[in-house]
Amino acid sequence: MESDSSIAGLCDAVIADLDALSAEAVDRIRERLPTYLVVPPDEHRESTRQQFLVTLRLLADRPADTHPAGPEFERAQQLGRQRALQGLTLANVIESFHIGSRELWRALVEHAPEPTTELLHAGGLLWDLVHAGTTAVAMGHDDATRTAQAVRANRRALLFELLEQGHPTEEARTLAAALGLDPDGMFRAACTPSEAWSDVQLQGLQHALDDGPAPALCSRRGTTVVTVFQTVASSVVVDAIRHVRPDMSVGLGLARRGLEGATTSIGDARRALALVRGRAQTADFDECWLPAILFEHREELAPMLAKGAEIAARHPHLAEAVSAFAQSGFSASAAARRLHLHPNSLAYRLERWQQLTGWDLRTVDGLVRSMVAPALS
């Protein structure tokens, strides 16, 4: 067919080859943006074809106002919503528009017998239309993203409320699965003091967790901010927390199975947190379970442990030596290495602790008292 030099003629010529052009543009987009592989190929080709067709018709009509209106505006918004629900970022959606529009411009130039002022004017108009179209797409994408985030936030809050009740229901299982969790898998919890978190910081933590390697959810629950996670190392969660709040104290619960286990792990984490609240330290229930459990009874135990608590407060280096001794398999030499001390210095500290408290570290009672008293002080 002989090429028509008018813009309307060029647009008609490209429309005649639109199926092939759309397929080629889609191939280029999916090659450059692998995230678009989540979009079914037929759907992708059809949406690109419709985008090209609307653009070409507007170019042929040369509208004075390049902002899409009516059906064109709604179509672009709906496409943005759809791509957001498919998990595509707005940056990728806009980049796909640019890639496709470059292919469309290339086709117009190839059909033109020679460059003309009219063609250059059409190029400016084309990119005005691209800008207007991506603006509409961005509005739809943002609307869907906000809606999806609100729905997800409501699901998170409801799941945590059901976990607090301690008896998993079918609703809780459904919510957990919808949020990417395995209701029958292993759960761990981390707790931090809620008064230390602003709403903006808490949103920042959830965003950081969403970008992590596995699902993790956080929520403000009374006096604590609770994070529940699966299949990811606790250090990753603690790092995410400390990235937002470097001074945060953190309590970690045991890994436990199922939603009932998640509830129990939350309790573990809260007990562990009580031992380090107000300090930028991490307490793992697996390592401090005895003092964590007894902390709730510290007033009842005070008469039995007061002497050790007082000595630990006055001589923290002695309590540190006792803790290192216990954590080193009751090996004085290993404890000395742990604290970067000479073995004789470590031995002196242990002996001094026993003298001041009257508790013999070689007995179960003396060792337990020595380990628990500093933690409960």
C-alpha cells in the first residue's frame, strides 16, 4: 500500500498492522520487564492493542486537549488498578507505557515517506498523550494500592485480635492464608514496647517486612508491638525493627506450630521483653525462659532473691561473671575467654559472688538463685 504522508493516513497504515505491532511491543516489554510475566500474554497483547488504537485515533483527530476524558480516562485508570492487583509496581507500569509508545512512534516513522514538520508535531502530541495516559494509570494504580493496603491492614488487625483470643478459628486460618502465612506452619513472635512507636514508624516497619524474604506481620497490641513471622531468621526481623528504631528492646518467642503456637509464642516474646524493657537489648525466650517466667512473680520471690539482686546492682561485673560461667558449660576458662579475662580474674569474681551472696554455684539452688536474681532486679 502506498504510504499517505498525512498524519491521519499514517495512523490508518499503522492500524492496519496493529496486531503484529502490539505483539512485537509486548515481546519487547516482557523482555525488558520480567515482572510483566505475571500478566497473561493474551490479556497483555489486547490491552496494548487497545492502548495503541486509542492513541492512534487521537493522533489522527489531533485533539486540542490531550488529557483523556470519558471512556479513555476510565480505561486507563482501570488498567492501572488491574496492574496494581497483579502486583506490578507503578514504575514498571509507566516504563511499559514508554516502551510501547517508542514502538508505536517507530512504526509511524517507518510508514512516513519522509520526515515532515507535521510528523514532528505528531511526535510531540504522542508524548503528550503518553503523559496524560500514564497520569490516569497512576491514579488507578494508587487507588487500587491504597484499597489493597487498607484491606490487608484490616485483615492483619483482625488476625491479631483472633490470635489474642488463643483459640484458632476457621476465620483465623482463612485470614492467615490470605496474608501469605501457613496456618499449620511454625510461627515465631517478636515484641517491642508500643509506646516507643509512632504510627508512621510502625507503617515503615510493616513496609520493610513486606519487602523481606518471607511474610511477616506487625500490629500494635496494647502495651506491645507484636510481629509474627515464619520461615525467616529472627535476626532479619530484629534488624528490620532496629533499622526503624535502633534503640529498641526486643523480646523473642519460641518457634511453635500452628496458630495456637503463634499465640503462645507471642506470650513468650512478651515475657522475654519484660527482662530487657527500656534497654536496647534482645532477649530470646529460648535462652532466658526461667527468669522470664519467674519475672511475673518477682514480688513474691523478692525475699528469697533480694540479696543477689542487691549485689548484682552494686557489682554488675560479678553477675556478668556468673552468667558467663553458666553459659560456658560451667567452664571457668571458657567463661574467662568469653569475657576477655584472665582465668584467675574470672575465678576471683565467682568466689567473690559466692562470698557476698552466700550462694554456692556448685549447687542447683545456688546456681538458680544466682542466675535469676540479677534478671529480676
